Amino acid sequence: MGVRLSAPLPVGHRPGVFYRATRLQALLRVLCLAVLFHLLYVTYLSTVWAYFGYAMRQTNAAAVVGTYALILGPALLVPARSGRRTILVFFVLYSLLYLPSQFALHFASDSWARGLAIQVALALGFSLIALSFHLPVQSLRMPAMSWSLYVGSLVALCSLCLAIALRGGLGNLNFAAFFEASSDRRAKEEASAILGLYGSGYVFAWATYVIAPLLIVIGLMRKRVLLFIVGCVTEVTIYATATAKFALLTPPFVVLAWYFCRRDHGQVAVKYTYWCSGLLFAGTLVANTLLGVPNAVEGVLSYFVMRYFGYQGVSTVLYAKFAEANGYTYWSHVKGVSEYIPYPFGQGLPWAIADFWWGYPGLSSPGHPWAQDGLAAAGLGGVLVISFIVAAVFWLTDAFTARASAGMVVPLLLIQGIMLSESSLFTQLLSNGWLVLCVLLWVSPSALREGSRRRLSPAGDVP
């Protein structure tokens, strides 16, 4: 059974269109996000980032305008219309990673010249990815798997995960409070032992980020309540066993994502990420500037704002300063590369970063691809190299997922985009299931596919 290239989806106003926005619309959305994040930084994040030793420094108006120009530039290079699904991931990374990094480098970096150099390198890297969306995509044709085999395999994988989770007995189950889960996870030796026995937790990670969410989406799309329940039970069990917070958040997140994109084949997917971000920023501003921060919402602000809008930016600065002081890894932190290039540190890169900054052995400091695989790997040149690799991964992802229903793809790509904003690209591809997701969408049954075999041009028009 060979694999050959064929063209993916029809476009125009038909279901093949995934993203459509004029340059003015793109400019206004990104500008709105930038202004909101700027205000968020001044009112809330600057005081939290000062904990890392980076208090907000004063700058002139020209430098602020330059930062805004760098922030807006890459978004304007994205095609006005396209069938490329990974544009969604691009804008998730834009709002969670790129924009906070630009502000962190501008306001928090202790060296203005060094911060500006990294700002420009990031802008060039994201511009390269934006331009790559103009490249046409050919879908990799693969005969659809039968419905029963496909769904049965997903249920079997979830069942395996549940069996592993409960292998040590029901005593491993512990429904800790959400904001106590992190300390509970560090203290729970049983969960750590379980995760360590089976491929460093691959089974749990794939179930959390790919398999269970896919069952939830299929259950929603095809109105199969049992599949929906299996996916939700798997996520809740993973949370109770391994105290992984994201597993508990995944079911409501997937439901909301599917609800917003189910009727328009993903055209609103990018827009609603801005709506959610805007609401989150506005709520945070109100809580901090007008109402104060009541104890009831302090944990929510700390987790959601710092976790998904605050730390990614400052991690860019932390990884850059670590690399300046300790040298580059030249990608030896990636498994396989270390066989040829000696890895210079005695522990994994996120743990070495945390030990360097805070002196806490065993504490991990997550970093995004442009921090781990770019700045820490080879400095400014590493930022451009990882941007090229990310663009290639996006192109291949679109080739694998071009035939899958947009209603199924959007929630799953959102999960991968959020996870990618705080992990190495290579970790995301293997450990967190990006490659597994591509394969599962590639072989999905006919009932979960859409489109025809006509060619997709870069601008999203059918010749």
C-alpha cells in the first residue's frame, strides 16, 4: 500500500477555507492584544517578574514604538486567505509566546542592546514562519481506516492508560485541589514511579494531549456519548493519579473549542483565541486596577495569567542570560544529537536553568522552542534555525491533516499549540504527541474527513 501525493482541499468560500482576514483585521487584532498585554504588564506582571530579578526599566517613546513595530510585523505577512490549519498554532504562539517575549526583552532585559538583538531575531524568525504559509501544501494520501478499528484502537489505548494508572491500586487516586496539585505531584512518589516505568510517561502524555481529547471530539462530532465519557474519564483519572492539571482542564477546553469552530470549518478559530485572550486580559486589569485582587481570585490569576501569558515571556530572558553565562548546547540537549555533540550540563536543560537561577535541584524551568532550541542552543542564529524547523513542521503537519475535518483538528491543534508555548519543539513532537496526532488524523475514517483532491494554492484559491 503506497503513499503518493495528491492535492488536498477546495477553498474559496467552501469548507476548505480555514483562515481568512484582511491585513487591516490582522493589524487591529494584534494591536489590540499588544496594548492589552502592555497594560497587563504595567499593572500586574512587572511586579511578579521582579521576583526573577528583572524589574521594569524605563525606556523612551521611540523604543516603545519600535517594539510595537516588531510585534505587528510578522502577523501582517500571513496570507489573507488560506487552508493551512497550523496558522491557528502560529497565532496561539503569537499571543502566548512571541508578544510576551518582545515586551519582556524590552522592559526586563538588563542590557538594552542585547535585548534589542534578540527582539529582532525573534521578529525575523516569526516572519519566516508567516511567509512559509504562502507555500502550497500537498496532502499525503492515505486510505481511511475503518471506523470500528480506528475508534476501537483509541479506546484500547485509553484503557491501557487507565490500567497503568490503577496498577498500583486505588490508593494512587487522590483528587487534590486544583491549586494544590503541583506540590501534591512532587510529593507523590507512587505517581512518579508509575510515570517512570512506562517510557518516561509517554503513555500518559499521549493520552492526555491526544488520545482522550480525540475521543472527546469524536464523541461530540458523531454524538457518541460513550466515547465522550471514555475520554473524560481518562483525563480525570490521569489528573487524580499523576496530578497533571492540564488533564483536568482538557475536557471543558475541548468542548468550548469544538463548539466555537464546529459550523464554520475553523474560520473563527483564530478570532476566538483573541476574544478569549482579550477577556482574560480585561478581567485581570479590572481585578488589579479597580477592584484589587481578592483571595478568591488570586490563585486563578496566578495560574492562568502567569502560566499562559506571563512566564513564556520572561523565560526568553532567563534562557538567554543562562546561555551567555554558561555557553550554548548546540542542540546537544536533544536526544540523538547528544550522541555526536557532548552535552555540557549534568542535568536536563530545564532543570539546569532552574538550578542556575534559583538553586533548587529538581525544579524544572520550562522554556519554549525559541528559548530552549534557539537561544540556549546557538544564540541569535539558533532562533533562526529553530524558526525554519518550526515552519517545516507546520508544513508537514498541514500535509498530514489536510483531509481531517476542521471541527476535529482545531481543538487538538489548540492543545498542541498551548503545550508548544512552554516546551521544546522536539519534546512536543515525541513526548507530548504531536507526531502521534498527525498520524491519527492522517488515517482517520472517512466519516471524519472532508474536502476533495483539488489543489490548494498558497492564497487559498482553487485554480
